[in-house]
Amino acid sequence: ICTPLLLTSDHQFLLRAAVRAGSYQMVSSLMAAGAQVEQVCLKKWTAMHEASRAGCVPVMELLLQSGGKVSETDQYGVTPLGIAAEYSHSGVLELLIKHGADVNAQAPNGDSVLYDAAGSGDPDCLNILLQNGANPNVHNLSSQLPVHHAAYEGHHLALRILIPITTRRALRVSGHSPVHSAADGGNTRCLELLLQKGFDVNAQLAPHISDNYGDMRKSPLYFAVSNGDATCTEILLKSGANPNLDPLCCLLVAVRSGRYDIVELLLAAKVDVNCYFTVLNDTVFPTALQYCLKDEVMMRLLLNNGYNAEKCFCCHHEDDWDELSEEEKVPFCDFVSVSWLDNLVGRVVSILLEYVGEVSLCSKLTKTLEEHKEWPHIHWTL
């Protein structure tokens, strides 16, 4: 014998199963038999939430008439209105608002109903919420605004609606630009729209946002490069992105990832090929070489575009070392003396010598090279 309160195998109430199926007759019969609208599962999910996800207006009307509460929250603090916005059900959205649902309700993580709607990208839902007083300038605990969500998810039409009503103050307080979001999401149409609307291609993350990233990133370009997104990288560079804004230069990220296409784009945009990143390893020679010792193609790409190979032959092992300010830095000869680079050093030095004038090898590097098959060629070259 089944009763209205009987649990199904997945612990969902029969009423919720009927709501999920969108069966007005079944829902009506269960409620007539005594099923209660406010019944919840272990996750505090109610029939009202289920109807919002299903998007069935007649069933929602029936639940409301039977005592359904528009302010009920699930275990994440989300109301039925937030669920309707997330699943792009404009009809249910309008009905809930008509029955007093709060268009500015926020979950404990700060996500507003409008933020959920921006994530789904439905223009009708956005317009309904805005027409009923939803505030587009309320950010969540992650400093995200609805405009950021739309840009990241690639919802071009939603972004068009949100751009003119998002205030500069709200964006400033958030600490980052929608351009960052569009670049991070890899959404070219949204990225181009934002740039056309005058958003700064070189906007930088505020410290409270940048500090959340271990690489200390700041620019929209960094997001595109770190994601390996050549298309967004090209769009940003063509729009005037400065490739030298981040503490860890975009070039180093691309070189380390072996992305020749992105490296070429950055070099054409005058990235500093001789940049340094001293946080991990403060070297005498520019940092990029560290990331391509096993990649001759990448190494030559850098050398052909101005990499200072002579810095690799400067060290403090000889008496004529006169750059005292660099004595605490790691010279190339020490860097390549580790065992895991032993099979590479001969070939690397042979290549570097093609790009320098007259240089001499220190005693340590000479001793290392004498044991390699490339030594006769190197000795002849010198």
C-alpha cells in the first residue's frame, strides 16, 4: 500500500517525483490524499524547488494554492526563484514574483537571483527580474557581479543587457573587470563586445583578487595565455594589451606550456623576451631559457627574437667577474650542472654560441662540457 509520504528508493518524496514529471493530475491526486507541499528531502529540497527546476507553471500554481512558500530555501540557501532563474524558466519566475518572491534574495555565498539568471543567460529572465527591481550591482562573496557571470559563461545577449546598468563603482569594488571573466571563460564574442564598449583591455586585478592566485596574475591577457587560448590572446593583443604587466610574464607561461603560436603572438607584440621571474629562481640569465632547454625550436624562437644569450656566459667563477650586483644570482654554469640536465648542456651551449660574439667559458662550465660529445665542436667554435 502506497501512502503520500512513502519514500522512493532515492529518498525523494512521491510528491516531488510527480512534480518532476510535470504531472498536474498526479500532483493534485497526491495532495488530495494528504501529501504536504512543505515536505523536504535530506537536502532540504522541496516540491517548490522541484517545480521551479521543471518549469511547469500549472504545477507551480497548484503548489502555491496549496500553501507552497516562495521563501523556502534548500541546503545551499537558494530559493525557488533562484532555481527558476538558474534553469531559465521565465513563466515560473513571473509567477513566483507575483506571489511575493524576493528578487534580491541572496544565498549564503552571496549569489543573487540575478546572478543565477546571468549564468543561465536567458534575456527574458533577466528582464523580468530587472523590471521587478533586481539590483545588478550586488556582488557575491567571491566579488562576482552578474555581468562577470554572463561574460565568463559566454552569454552575449545577457551581457548586452547588463553592461549599461552595471555601475563603475560596483566594478571598482569587485576588484576585477568583465574583460578578465570573458578572457578566462574563452568567450570571444563577449570579449569583443566588452572591448567595443570601452572596457580597459589592460585592466588589472585588485590585490584582494590577485592574491587568490599563486602566480600573482593581474591582466586579462594572462588569463587567456594561461588557458592556452590563442584566439583570445590575439584579440587582446590587437586591442592593445600590454604583454608585460604581470609579475610572471605571459611569455614565460607560454614558453613553459610549449605554445609556439602564443609565443609568436607575444613576441610580435613586443613582449620582453629578456624578462626575469625571481620568485622561484633568481638567475643571471633571463628566465625564459629555463623553460625550453629541451625544446630547440622554442629556444631558437627566443634567440631569434632578441634573447640575450651572452648572459649565459657571465658568472663569478673567474677573476674578471665585475658585475658585483649579480653575485648572489645563479649563473648558467651552476644552473646546468645538476644531474637531470647533464644530457642537455652540450647541445644547449652549442646553440647559444651561434648567437653570441666572442665569449669565454668559465672553468666550471668547461669542465662540465669536456665530458660531452659536443665538446670538440664547442672548442673549435670558441
